[in-house]
Amino acid sequence: MREYLFILAIFPFIFTSSMYSQEQKTDNRHPDKTAIAVEKDGKAVFRAPFILKLKLDKGRTYEQKIEKTPYVADNNVYIFPGESFGINISIQKDEISRIDYQKEMAKADIEFTFKQELDEKGDVMMMLAIVNKLKKTVYLDATMTVPDKKEPEAVTILPLEAGLSGNEMWPHPILQLVLNGFRLKEKPAGQEKPKDNLKKEPAKPVEQKTIPKRVGKLKIGNILYEDRNNDGRVDYESMEDNPGGADGFVYYKIDDDFDGFYDRSVKEGGIAGEHTEKKIHVEVSPIKGLKYPNP
């Protein structure tokens, strides 16, 4: 296993400085502008150093300098607020053998977008949007690092169902997420380790529960409309061409950043399993009457 000058998988990367402030005093180099692939060390692709800024309560902000760190290393994915990138997955004998960073979303097997937003009450929340383009459901684990806490905490990520997208949300600021344990099978229920190992194993971190998700849906004819972030607006629209047929296609449009405009249109299916995708900027359909089932 390759050794790095930073800690992987268990602890977040070492940060050189941090501060709280009422006003922003440091020039913020936002991750989605400067966190680009600037260097390759073997197979690891690194992001440039940058200043991470997060909004806290009562108008405060949190600043932290992030040193040069990889996007993906040892099959662990490291993502900071404001970043959007993808990964490619290699599968051997029905197991995930390798994960690689993919800068171009259109070429990625799985896409990640991590950002900070305000909820209806004006409180700070974090959202991780995930798109799984694979024809297999992917399971994974994760840990998060939050301000004022040195130790990372385990969080639950719902399974990434084949060909679907979803969101994970938390009602507090998060400095970094580490996604790990990627697999194609769910962990067996009640799986226990040998007693000798249990005695040596440290206490498990406190699990952070996600906000229950409610997805609004409405189908008119052959078109399905969905509100996937529970803001009352359509952000996903899909249509099947020749449903059930061998050469049938599925067309769908996605509002990735939930700003009221579709960002991508996708066509996939057919006998050869074709997949085409292009960027768009089209206002979402003003559909009313969405029904919100239980999570």
C-alpha cells in the first residue's frame, strides 16, 4: 500500500490553520475553482491547497487552510464543500477492485457534488448529491469531520441504486467527507468479529443520522416528474421511449444544483446499452401537485 505524508481513511488530512470570524478576512479560493488536478504522484491526483470557508450560526464563518490532498487514494474518496467531481470503478469477480478520480463528470461512473445551503428557516445545512450511472447498486461507508471536533464521526450513506441519483443532508457544517468501503453487496446483518479482535478494537465513533428524505413524484402520461430535495420544485424529469422493449431508451433531465434550471440531459438504453449526455440550461417544468411519499 502506498504511504502518504497525510493520514488516510481513519483521520482527515492535517490542516495548517483555522479561525472563526464575524466577517471574511481571508481571500477565499473556492474549491470548485482551485481544487483542480494539478499534480499526479503515481496514480493519485491531488487538489491544490486552498482556504475552506463555511458558514456557521449567528453570522459567523469558519476558515481553514487545506493543504495539497488527493481526491482518491487507496479506494477512499475525499471531498470538501464546494467540490463536484466523479469516480470510475473497476470491478473484478463481482467485487470493486479499484477506484479512480474522474474530473469529467460525463465520463464518471458515479458523480459527487458536496455543498453548503440554507434550509427554509435560514439554518445552515450540508448536502451531498450523488448520481450512480452504473447498472449495479453500490454500498459504501463514510466519516465526516466537523468544526471543533478532532475525531471523525461515522455517518450513514444510503445505498446508491443502479441508474439513480439521491441526496444526503446534514443540519450542521461539515469540513470534509471521506467515502470508503465501496462494495457491491450489503454487509451481512449481525456480522460479528472474533472476541480477540473485539478486545483490541477502539470504541466506535458516534453515528450521525441523516435528515429523512421525502421525494415528491408526479406522473403525467409517460413523463415522470420528481422533487428530490424537498423544496417544492421539480428537479428531475424522465420519459421512457418504447418501455419494456429491447431497444427502448430512457430520457431524463437533472437540475444538479437545484437552482430551477436543468443542468444535464441524458439518453441511455438501447440494445447496445448506449449512453449520451450533454450540458443544458433549461428552466424546469412548472409542475404542481407533486405527491410526497414517506422516506
